[in-house]
Amino acid sequence: MESATPVIVAIDGPAGTGKSSTSKAVAAQLGLSYLDTGAQYRAITWWMVSNGIDIGDPSAIAAAAGKPEIVSGTDPQDPTITVDGVDVAAPIRTQEVSSKVSAVSAVPEVRARITELQRSIAASAEQGIVVEGRDIGTTVLPDADLKIFLTASPEARAARRSGELKGSDVHSTREALIKRDAADSSRKTSPLAKADDAVEVDTTELTLAQVIECVVTLVEEKRAGK
């Protein structure tokens, strides 16, 4: 694909709405970089757990927030993430990390550190980038060219997420997602919220291919109008 106008796309929404699959596919199709911001929060959470930081003590988390070196690869075909040079793509997806990431993410010093990292990655993406997370359009990249907020029913999200997390049952996954939503939406620093100028896409009744097609169309329209 010939190089088109660089475009920064922010895709937000709760877990299980298809953010990662959609964002990666859209970035690959349009020749853009890709950043999974949730993986960065999981990575710093994994580091805290691995280094014996008390997850119940926000001040301990804050004091350690600057220590790990987190590097995110932005190739949508092969997104990588390392902490202090260690590949953590698999360990950050464990249930232990999933259950603790909201508590770590709520600490302002953690958010400040990761937000700074995310902004620098977006700024250095020459062709443009698709950045997915929970507070991208509202906090991290409020001037993004296009903001999209994906939603879906808790039932649909739980079915998808339990399919990803092998061996988990849909009911407990649904309960965990609702709990995570509440924690993320109510935290004082950068809560999960839809930006005023975001396009909302309800993915409940859509296939992944339909969601991707919808987002690609939105991005192409935005590029054409820049």
C-alpha cells in the first residue's frame, strides 16, 4: 500500500468487545503501527507481582512504578512486549495478573508513567498508529484523528473472553468482567469512559470481520478528509 496520510486512531472500550483483534487487523490492513496499552499495564503488574510488591499498598506500587523498563513492539502482525529484556507476552495473560491489573492501573504514578510511554510511541509512528485501551481518546491521545468506542453486552463479552481464556466458564468470566468494568469506570485517574467525539460501535451482533470492516471504513473516511 502506498503511504497514505498518517493517522492516529484511538480505540477504547471494556474487555471482551474485540478491541485487540479489531485493532491489530485494522492496523495490518492499513499499514499502521499498533499498540496494545492494556499489555503495558499487565506488564507493569506482572513486574510488581514478580518482585514481591504489595499490590494492596498503593504507595508501594507508586514507589516502584519507575523501575521496570517496558518495551512494546508495534508490528500488528507480531506485537511484542518485554520487561527488562524479558519476553512477557505469555505470563502477562495469566489469571493472577488479570485479577491484579485494575489495582495497579488505578495508581496515578503508574498511569503517568505508562501514559508518557504511550504518547512517545504514538508520536514516533511515522505512518500512523492504532492505539487500543480504556482511556486513549479521553486522556492519552485526546487529539487523536479518530476515536472509536467499542461496546458489547456483558454476555457476548464473557463468551468471547472465556473462549480466549481456556478453561474458564462463561458465568465467572461475566462476573469478573462486570467487576473489572466497575473498577475501571470508577477509578479517580483516567477512568474508562467514552470520549465526547468518539464513534460508538456496538459489536454484540457483529462478527469480527464486520467490526474490522466498519473500523477500516471509518479510518479511510477520516484519511480522505484530512
